Amino acid sequence: MLNFCGFGRVDKNVPVARIRDCPFTINFMSAETIQPVVLQTDFPDLEVWASGKVRDIYRVDNERLLFVATDRISAFDYVLATGIPEKGKVLTQLSIFWFDFLKNVVENHMITAEVKQYPPALQHYSAELRGRSMLVTRAEMVPIECVVRGYISGSAWKEYQQSGSVCGIKLPSGLRESDKLPEPIFTPATKAASGHDENISFADMIKRAGREESERLRDLSIRIYTQAANYAAERGIIIADTKFEFGHTAKGLVLADEVLTPDSSRFWPADRYTPGKAQESFDKQYVRDYLEKVRWNKQPPAPALPEEIARKTSEKYVEAYRRLTGAELKP
Ligand code: Q0Z
């Protein structure tokens, strides 16, 4: 059983917040149901395949896995004590949107997200799984994080200031933090023992994955990013950078894991874009501002968030989903 949790480890002994429809009479005409925030999943008859800060993967059978996105949120490397309503649904449904949007460019690992089409053994979890899960084909994963950057930020900005290069790619001099790059660059990384990703050069990637595969992954990653970032820009969201994961299945090379979500990418609100400094985060800015305000020392345990911060953050995730897809989040 793999565990990718690192710092954000969720204690499996903590009681589970099961999702159960929670009826509240809103008015005389209708009884609406409120879905509780999901901090943990627990499917006792399924084997955990991998667990991350935000998502849990279960083994369904030899060929298939079940991805479940919780409402957990991480900031400054730790999972916070408070969940963000709807966040797991946004991550799942945004990935589904992008898989469809990108199907002309690349195959993907998704089988279905319709719970009714899941195997019979999963049907008694349908309430927990609806809207936030995906049945996928198990893949032989490529052990490289395929990162594409259209703007200079984060670890790339640090590397550039020290060396003028990022992952061995020489960049023009005089770039400011958050500047748009002349063209998107491919900056692969590996999962280091520390749990943090370590940037590697393309030459290093070739040593690990071979030339043909590396060139294919690089060209595909750049095409995917370019198509998605151009689309998002028309909708007021800058995708500054993003991380893709690929795997091999019977279909050949497929796009796997989550794609182009706020958790795997930097989303910036285009109308506030101001190069020369770090940018506001589309989704996590209220959370970061709050954690700075209370002067959390960034050591565990991570604090809880006030209800208003969680609610406003939830609204940002849902807004990103709406802007990018033009549709409402499904329940
Ligand atoms: C993805 C990860 C997560 C922790 C394994 N189709 C696939 N087949 C086999 N393995 C994976 C996939 Cl996507 C796979 N990860 C990354 C995701 C929680 C780690 F939700 N690990």
C-alpha cells in the first residue's frame, strides 16, 4: 500500500465524516439537502492504493482504481483542519472537463464518473462518491512530473534569480517575478525523498525515461498546456504553470491523475495580474492571508479556518469551475 501523504498525513484513526443527506427545511415549498464537507473517506472493503494531501485512491480490481477528491485543503505544505465545501467536486469535475476538452490531443485514464456505471461493489457508497469521484484505468505511471510554465513563479523564479536558467533552460535576462515567458517551457521534476519535487534538466529526464519517451512527454505537455491556457485566458484565468502526470495503459500513453486544477496548477485572476511580484492565488488567497494574519508558525498542527474564510474560498473554487466550463457544478 503506497502512501504519498508526507506532511499532510491524515490520521486514519480519526472518526470519518460520512456523507449522509442532511435534510433541512429551507422553505415551505421544498426540502433542500446540504452535503457535509468531506475531510476523510472510508471504504472499509476497498484497499487504499495511494493517499495524498487532498485525494484518496482505492484499488477496485487489477485494472481499475477509484479516485476520490475530499474537501481537504493544503496551505504552506500542510493540510488544514478545516475543509472547503465543494472543493473535492470542483477538482473532480474540472479534471473531467479538461479530459474532454483535450481528447483531440491526448487519451486519458478516465473510465467514467457516473456512479451508476461503477462496479456493483461500489454502489453502496454512491452518496459518498457522487460528483467527487472517478473510476480510472490503472496505469504504469511515468515517474516524472511533467511541469509546464508559461510564467515565471515559485521554484522557477528562485532558480532563475540564482542562475538565469530553469531546469537547464537559459531564459532571457531581466525577467521580473511572474513575467510571462516568451514561450511555455517544460521543466520536469521528480518526487524527492523529502516529499518535495526536485527540478531536473531535460538531459536528466532522458537518462531516466529515455529520449523518445521524454521528447514525446515534453511535446505533449506543451501542446496540452498551450491549448488549455489559451482557452482559460479568454475566460479571465491565467494558468501560470501546471503539472501533468502520464501513464501507460492498453490505450498507450495516457494523461492520468488530476489535470489543470487549482491544486495542480497556479491559477491567477487575469484582471489583477501585476508582474514584478508574487501574484494573488485565484483560489487560496483568503486562506493564505488569514494564515499570515494569525502568524501561524507553519509547523503542525495546521490551524482551523473561520467559517467565513472557508465559505469565501469555496466560492472561489466554484467560480473557477464556472468560468472555465461555463456550467454549474453538479451536486
Ligand atoms: C497516481 C496520486 C492521488 C496520491 C498513483 N491511473 C493511475 N494508475 C496507477 N497509479 C496512479 C494513477 Cl493516476 C497514481 N498517483 C498520484 C494521486 C493521491 C497520489 F490522488 N499515484
